[in-house]
Amino acid sequence: MDASSISNTQSFIGKEARFGARNYQPVPVVVDHARDCLVWDVEGREYIDMMSAYSAVSHGHLHPRVVAAAVRQLDKVAVTSRAYYGTTLGPFLEKLCHLTGFARALPMNTGAEAVETAIKCARRWGWKAKGIADGKQEILVAAGNFHGRTSTIISFSSEPEYRAGFGPLAQGFKHFTFGDMASVRAAATANTCAVLVEPIQGEAGVILPPAGFFAELREWCTENNVLLIIDEVQAGLGRTGRWFAFEHEGIRPDALVLGKALGGGLLPVSAFLAREDVMEVFNPGSHGSTFGGNALAAAVALEGLKVIEDEGLVARSAAMGEYLIDCLKAVQAESGGLIRDVRGRGLWVGVDIEPSLATARQMVERLATAGVLSKETHETVIRFAPPLTITRELIDRAIASFRQVVLQKAKELGLFDRQPHTETAEASA
């Protein structure tokens, strides 16, 4: 790396640090361009993207069909607001409803906006359908949840850092323990109108539910006339090896939240979907968004859904995800205790680092130096969530780099000196 390259890198990092709010701590890589599963920085160095923008780039960077759909639409019209009808929104909503099995969809932009839409819908449904006094409606949420960062949503986060100093916090939410039906029952009252829950807790560290939990939760919601709303902003659209993660549990929710990958890796597109009697609580003027469902976004999202279908990306996620998890577990077995767990579904995997030995951030930065992009969560977990277009060859390359980073760190910590197979492990390093 020459001096000019270093200067260029530091210039871009410095400008963000100087003029941007300090609400992010990026990995020190300055991305210049990307295609499919590969990213290049301003120095021309190549990386394998094992993060895909938190699932927003599930199609791979700049998928040619999605880009072509955007270009075609940009030659016609991009934004008119929902004050008028258009030629792209109807076909997009039709496709989305057919894929999900829901009667209606309400398009928004970001995942957090779609969650806010779900909250408004649940509250009004509780008032209209259950007769709960307005202002008394309660929504049950899981401890460890992550549904976004608006002021309402952080009000029911169980993470102190997400809430500190942002009061007064919104009321009307009660916590239960993810995976524990006894805690759901204990939290419920006559004013409970909905349960809002992730099928897999992503930001909490890719936490999977115990077997049978969602089936029991579905049954309880039905018996108690409570809406089951599942947030699949990260989990949906093939990420877990099924179109939707709730399919692994053999259930159907009453409403669904989608985002991230819905934008095809180009634009923020989200949607709230529900059955007919639930969605009918909205009437003209009760909810909306200037950009939600805009012509460009709808054209891009529709093509993105077709790409997932046509290229078999859901089945690919299942197959490549199984392979990725097996490879990561093999590295865990060699890690001398540095890795304490590997868990996930499809191409969404969390690698849990033993916190007394290292932080996930330290490992993520070393991995970036080795040419693989990932991201930590909660200081202990490294997330691996590559585009659904990832190949076995690229997984092998990424795993080889990860294995080298893990074994080197374990060697520095003297972990192999505590193992009976020291020579074999050190020879592998």
C-alpha cells in the first residue's frame, strides 16, 4: 500500500468522522465499488462480503436484472407520491401478497417504518375489534428484541444503551422472555392486543427459538384473540433457507413485517402485510408515506422478488447455509475454546466468541484485514450473512481466512498449550 492510498483512505474516514454524527463505529474499510458478493475498497483491495448490509443486499451487489429494472423506471417516472395511481405499485403488491399469502400489503420505506405501521395497526385493531379502550392497548414484545430505532420502538427495547436519555418513553408494551410461553402468559392482560416478535433474534446474537415455541405461541394467540405479528425485516425473503422464517415453525402469523432485501439492494423498501380484517382498520388519512410505494421502489422490489424466484435463491440459501454452518463448526472445533457456539439458519449465522478471551470486534477487524467483511453484535457475536448468491468457492475462501484469523488469535492466547492436540493445531496455524 503506497502513501497516497493510505492518505486517500484516511481522508474519507476523516471526513465522516469530522462531519458525521458519531452514531456509528464502522469497520475501517472504505468501500469504492462492489459486484455480487465482492467488494473493493479505495485502495483496490478485494473483500468477500459476508454481511450483505444486514440482509439488504441478499441479491448481491448491483444485481443486473434489478439495476436494469431501476434504469427502465428512471426513464419514466420515479416519485409522484400516493396522491395518484401508478403502473408499478399494483403489480408489486399483487406479487408480494401472492408470495406471502396475505390479503393486503401497506408499502413503506425502512423496516422501522413498517414496524411502526404494525404497531399502529395492532393498537387500532385492539380498539376496534377487541373493544380495548383507546390508550390502554398493550403489545407484548420479547426481551432482547430489535425492531428499529425510532422513539416508539426503542421505548420497548430491553437494551439500556438504546433507551438512555431518550425519554419520555412510549407506554403500552410489556416484555416476555423469548422462547418462554410461561412468561408470555404472565405478561398478558385483558388489554393485550398483539404479540410483536422476531422469528430469530438477530441483533441479540442470532438467537433461535426453542422447538415448539412458535406453535404454542400461535395457538395461544388464537385462543386469546391476540394478533401474532412477526418481524422478518432481516429474516425474510430467503435469508433462513425458506421464503419466510416462520415457515420453519409450521405456523402462519396474522401479520408480517418485511424490509431490507425487499429493496433488491438498491433502495429502502418495506411493507406491512396482514389478513383482510386486520388491514381494514386503516382508512384514507389514517396512515401514509410520501415515498412509500413510489414508482421506482415498486419496480425495483417487484424485479427483486422475481429474481429470488427465478434464480432459486431460497433453496440456494438453504444449501449454502448448511455448508457454511458446517464449515464454521469445524473452525470452532479447532479454536481451542475461543469460539463457544455457532448457530443459525440458512445464510444467517452467529459465531459466539468467548468474551474472556477476545471481543467480536477484535475478530471482525482482523477478518477485514484478511479480506472478509462481517460485523459484530453485542461484543460477543460475529455475524455471517452473505448475499444469497454466494458460491461454495467464495464460502471456502472466506472460511479459510476466518480459520487463519481464529487459529492465530488462539495461538497468541496460548490456548493450544492447554489442549492435548497442541502440535496438530499449531501446525494448522
